[in-house]
Amino acid sequence: MTQTLSISDRQRLQLTPLDLPTRLLLGPGPSNAHPAVLQAMSTSPLGHLDPAFLALMDEIQSLLRYVWQTENPLTIAISGTGSAAMEATLANAVEPGDVVLVGVKGYFGYRLVDMAGRYGADVRTITKPWGQVFSLEELRTALETHRPAILALVHAETSTGARQPLEGVGELCREFGCLLLVDTVTSLGGVPIFLDEWGVDLAYSCSQKGLGCSPGASPFTVSPRAMEKIQQRKTKIANWYLDSSLLGKYWGSVGGASRNENRVYHHTAPINLYYGLREALRLIADEGLASCWQRHQKNVEYLWEQLEDLGLSLHVDREFRLPTLTTVCIPDGVDGKAIAHQLLTEHNIEVGGGLGELAGKVWRVGLMGYNSRTESVDRLIEALQKVLPR
């Protein structure tokens, strides 16, 4: 006898059309997307194997090479957030037993340690206080000691606002026969990067910070030197979704595929996010990379000046501060969470709090992509003047 089931309406919500507050996102990310990017993402989707969409993927690859200053054939966007691109880098490059040396000077160094360990790496670490960076001499000593297959460094540590100098590190890695893996999540698009000149072998980033798009389409690049290691793996890449050999066939970056020919289906891409990423990259190319970097530096120096005029101090030494993210020391006796809450609820401005060792000690203020404008700084300073205790 067939049983008749009744439909439960317990979770059936009666909602009005979406209506959310408009915020100025001056935290560690996401940042506000350019209106042209938002418009592009509202375009009607194509199929993920449509020739017009495959041509757009080719444009994304070229423009990513431009903003990274690389000629790496395998330069693509991972369908996922920046953490997915981070995992793709480790999943492809790390084989069980590989010694992976991670420079830990903030929260995301620890994330690299965690992920590399999950793929069977023999993980070693060197550490610096949060907000400081490694010198070439310190890196040389560590490479001599650990003899890793991969050295992993965070170029722009989102938790501290510190920029790790990379000049000379690639040559050092070649001297010791290891690959250089670099996190550029909070630097791509806003901080000078020269991947090929610096000898970087593996890098990843995200779409929602310096590139000025929404999260979910994350840049990933592999040098020919790193690709050689991947192709010589004795074990299968443990993550199917992030397997670069499969992704490269879809993107036309490996296996002789070119433009619309011989592309192999891998997964259904986030079509509209790729529209947005393409448009965000186009805007950077139109502005020019040097001008884009200069804009970020000029506006952050204006921010620093205005914050110091309010009597606030900054966590990182000026030489190593990021132009995309500034860590502001919370004054003694001030409730940092309460101030951030006031900024959000009374002024529609988001700033970030500290992570890990800096929790409760700093605010993280981002000036990235479209948000890197003097108007953003002026609006924040005006709001801080109202909410900070005198």
C-alpha cells in the first residue's frame, strides 16, 4: 500500500525580495566591487563550454599573467575562494614526504602549515613575531638547515599588514634546489609583484581584494619549473577538483589545447563570477599596472597620515607596511570590537579585527581595488572622529 507523505512547511519562509544594507567594506576583504564589475556579473550566463565563454577564459589567463608579471602557461582562476587556490597550490606541488618549509609570521602562515600537513608533507617552520618579516640571511640559514623541496612564504600577511620582501629569494631557492611558493592573496593588484623576475614558482591569490571583484574566482599560477615537479609525481594528486592537469585541459593551458579547440570538460565554472573577474582585470589593464600600484600607495599614505593625526599608531614598521591593508593599534582602554560595531551599525563602514596573536590589539583597515580612493579614507576618518573616545 502506497503511503502518502505530507509536505512540511516548517522551514518555508515567506520573504520579501532581497534588501541588504550598502556598506563601505574597509576590512581585510571582501572589498566593494567596481560598478562595472557588478554590472558584468548580472549579465545572462553562457554555457561553460560555449565558444564565447572559452574565449573569455583566454582573456582572463592573459590578464592574470599581466597583473602577476609572468608568462607561466598554466595561469588560471580556481573556481573557489582564495583558500581553494591556496589548497590547489599545495595539493599539486606537495607529495607525501616532501619537506615543506613555511615562513610563519601570521595567521595565514599557520594555514599553509595545516594544509601542507594534510597532503603528507614533512612540514618545518621558521617564525617571526606577527608584523615582522624574514631577512634573506634568515631564509638562507633555514634553507641550509632544512633542505626543503618547497619554501612557502606569505607575500602580504593579511593578519598583520606586513609585506615580505621577495627580491633575491628566488635565486636563493634555486641555489638550494627548491621551489618558491608565494601567497599573494592581499597583494595582487595593489602591491608591486614581478613573479618571473623574482623566480616565484607557485602563487595564488583571490578575486575580492586588490582585483576588486566578488569572492569565488581565485588566481593560481605554476611555473614551468614547478610543472616539471608536478608531472614527475610518483603519487596521484589527492584532490580531484583542484588537479592542475585536469584544470589545465579545461582552461587550454596543458595538453596542446588552444583557445576553443580540444577543451575538456572538468566542472561547471561559476560563469558570472568569471564575467566579473574578467571585467575587474580589464579595469586594471586600462588603468595600467604601474598607475594602479601608485594609486594604492598614495591613498594608503594619506590614510596613515590621517590616522596618526587622530593619535592612532600603526603596528608595522613603515618600510614593510602593505598599501592594501593597515593594522591600526587599538588604544589602551578602548573596546576595539565596540568601535568596529559602531562603525558598522551607525556609519555602514566595515573594518576588521585582529586574528590570533593580534586579536583585540588591532583593527585591520583595507584599501583595496575600487575602494582605494581618498573618499574612502575621508569617510572612515570622519566616522572614527565620531566614535572614538576623546
